[in-house]
Amino acid sequence: MRASSYHDLASEYGAYSCVECGKCAAMCPMAETAGSFSRIKSPRGIVQQVLRGVSVNDMPGLASCLQCRQCSQICPAGIDIAGLIAELRKLLPEPPVCVCSVCGSPMLPEDARLYLSRAVDSGFEEKLSYPALCPSCKRRTYAKNNS
Amino acid sequence: MANKFGKLRDIFPPEKASLRSARSKPGVVFDPSKCTGCGLCESVCASGGSNSEGMRAPRVHIMRGDVPGTSFAILCQHCLDPQCLKACPNGAISKDRDGVVRMNKKLCVNCGMCIAACPEAAPFRDSQGQVNKCDLCGGSPACVAACPNGALTYAQGSRKLWIAPLRWLCQLINFLLLVIFLVGSVCSLNAITFDLACPFGVLQNVFSTKAIVLATVVSALLLMLFSFIFGRAFCGWICPFGFILDLVDKIIPHQLFRMPRFLRNRVNKYGVAIGGLAAAGAAGTQAFCTVCPIGTVCRSYGMNTVMAGAETAIVPALAALNLGEKRSWCRYFCPVGATLGLAAKIGLVRIEIGAPRCKKFSCMRCADACPMGIIPKEQLVQGLSPSINMAECISCLRCVSACPHHAASIRFIWQKKKTKPGKIPSDCQSSKGDAS
């Protein structure tokens, strides 16, 4: 069943025309965040894993996609990689997305959250709590604290 | 941990903010008490700002409150140390030479990391998914000109520059008086009509002789009364050893080493105080006074008592601690400061930071300037007003002098509080769950 749904997804989003040029991996903003990015976590890695029939649970790249659609725009073969990743995420038992601690709306993917806490927490002994809020909740709490 | 800032940032390096821009930070200051929530700033910004770019999504949003005075404008503060710049994975955000934080739309991929990194989520995502932020309209913000109530003002910031020279002069005069001219030292000083004595010295005296002499207690209470009225201003403005520490910090402002964690505990000084009193009781003399840096600087470095033996080594040794952290001795060890801090804790003066004009996370100059390190950056960076422990504050007024927006101030205990510290919900890492 998985293989057939993968086949449907791959043909629907044009994954079979991937030529492994790696332009998507070069454009991906999350390339900065992982050491071994290019083969496993990158958009190219995800497309290749789909073609090989790897299970969605073994695709770490799904937890770092920001859905910025840069890969889909640059792809010379016309693959809608971001759309493919969005469909693959639906196959996961639990979406790899952090949710706002107040209103529960989905925010950043987990890897992006880790990268963010590394970038903004540097130098602080206790962890900052505001990155756990979605933008509108954050604005509301900030306004409440300061008006 | 080193952040892996990307290849793109190496190709397009952001301009280093010059010293001048670091001093005069441009920005829009918002006064919540004047805002009526009319939204003119939003509509003017949406119509293109001062550059007349044509219709666009506004870069300023008003969070409207039910009660007048509770509306709030969310807009970019152009931080000194922008979180969005650290978080942007593509290096699209830069702090330019003029102090304005700009977003390079050629590099931006609208991923939204800057929105997540900003404590007030000031970059906005419009209906097309594009992320935009304020660029101050090139120096004349249209929102400021449009605001009918004067709630938004364009400010470069001005500082109270007269405080620092006054403090240095006061410290120098007191250093010359106590160390060079008056040989008796601060420990017990016979001024013309009344006696002044170090309160911790008098406490030791009581413990060692097991007798309370009323005259010395009264002379010690004078300094406690001074601390009750002015806070620990003795430490910041008078103490000769504090003057030496400030000089060391002025000459070598770098952190050369880091003290072990168990030493960096502010409770230590109360431990030193209790230990000193116990030693005085056991030995029958004022044991701590022989190694007290304030006492030794007065006794050994004066004109009449030239370099009294081993005592001269104490001051340089303890001053060297300053290379680990500013005013390490005063922060963690000084029992005299601990005694004065007890009076300052219940005293009349409070330092208050975070009046409505405070720009919190975007500035944090007060936290950088504070020699005692008692202004918590963790609170400021989350947009909260910091709480300041007056037992640790040496009333040097560096924060008041460093604040360009006059948000740090002295408050007497009978005056009304301007700030009310809030709390942002915590547990940021446990937010994983289903998004339904």
C-alpha cells in the first residue's frame, strides 16, 4: 500500500523527473542547520528517498522543511518538492511541527526550532520562553506586558 | 556553541555597525499612555510610507485594548543586537552602518525564522506570504508624522552624560581623602564632631570583645543610615577599593578568565561575613579587618604608612579577580557590602528599569553597563521589566546614565511604581503535539 501511494505521490508531483542536480539543496535555507544535509535532509534527499521507497518515519528531512517553496521554484525538472513534502508529512503518525504553547496553532518544524534556540539562546543561562509562542500570541503577550 | 551562519552571509557580509551608530540608535519610541488605537500609523504605512512605494502590507500593527491606554503598537525596534539577524538562515537581515536593521528581499525566502526569533514578532507576513519589516522609511518615518496623539516619536536617544564624570570625581576625592590624607582609614574615622566607623568592623568588635560600646555602635549606624537613605552608594561612590576596581575595569575591560561556578554565588558574601564574625569571636581580635581590602588599601597605601609589608599584596590579588568579572569582590565576597546591603534592601531608594519608554530586548545597554550584573538579560530579552535587588545594587547609576530613553530611573519607596513585571508562559520545549 505504501509503495503504491508513494508511486502516486511521486508521479503526481513529478518526482520521477529528478536529475539529482542539487539546485534545491543549494537553495534550501535549512542547509545551514544540519551537518550532513545534502544527501539525507535536503529536498533532493527526500525526493530520492521517495523514489527508493524509504518509509516516512526514516526521513529526517521532513522535520526541517519550512515550506518556503524555494526548491519548487528553482527545480529545473519542475518538481513541486514542497508540495511533495507537505503530502509526505500527512503520512506521518504525528506532524513534526511545534505548536504554540498558548493557542496550539502549528508553527515551526522541530529542526527549525532547534536551530532557532541555538541561534537566539546563546549566552543565556536559562532558556528563553518566547519562541514557544506563535506570532500573534507573542504580540499579544508582549503588548500586555508593556502597556 | 558556534552558530553555523551560512555561506550566503560570507558572500554578502553584513556591514559592521560603527561605533557612532552604536551610540545613537535610531528608532521609533512608543508611548502606550498616549495611543488611542486609531490605526492611522497602519494605514499610512500601508500606503507606502515616506517613500511612496504604493500600496503594501503595513509594517506596524496596533494591538487594540479595551481600555484606553492599553493599546500597543508592534513595530521593529532596530535592536542593537538583533535576534532576527542571528536567526535568519539566509543572511538576509543586516544591521547597517546607520543602525537600521534592514531585510534584503533578494536573499529572503520568506521562511519566517525572523518572526519566530523576534520577542515581539515585529516582522510581518502579509497575505501573499511575503515577510516584511520596518526600515524607518529612510530616516523620516511616516507613522510618526501621521500619529495625531504623539504616541509615536522618532528618537535617536540621549544620555545623561554628566553622571559618570561626577561619580569619578566623587570617587577620586574620597580615595584621596581616605587613603592619602586621613590616615585613620574608613574603618574608623574621627571627623571633627562625630565618629564614622565601618559597620562590619563594629560588628566584629562586638563579637571579639563581647561588649557593646554605645559610641561605636552609633558611629556604625551613621553609615547604615546612609545606606538606608541612598542604597549601597558607599560601594559605588565612596569605597576606595571600589575605585581601584573601577579603574582596573577601565584599563582592562576584557574578561580574561572565568571563576569557578561555586565562587560565583552572591550568597558567598554573607558566608564570608558570618565566617568573619565567627573568627572575630574565636580569636578575640578583628580578624577579617587584617585582610579586608578596603582596610588594607587605607592602611598600607597612604603617605604616612608606606607599604606595610604583606598587607600590600592583598589589594592587587583581590583586584585581579576583577579580570574575571566586573567588581567580583563586591558581587560575591565583600562582607562590608553585605552589611550595607541589609540596610539598602529595606531602604528608601529603588532603581526602576522598564518604564513604558523602555525598549527592553532591543537595547539592553543597562545590563551591559551594570558592574554588579544584577540586571537580568533573560528578562529584558523576553520583553519583561527586570526586577532589581537593591541589596546587590551599588547605586552607581550607570544604568541611568546608559539608558538613552530615560527609562531607568530612581524611585523613592513612596512613589508609584511605573512598571509591573509580567510573565510569559514557559515550557518552550514541551510544545510538541498534534496540530489538530
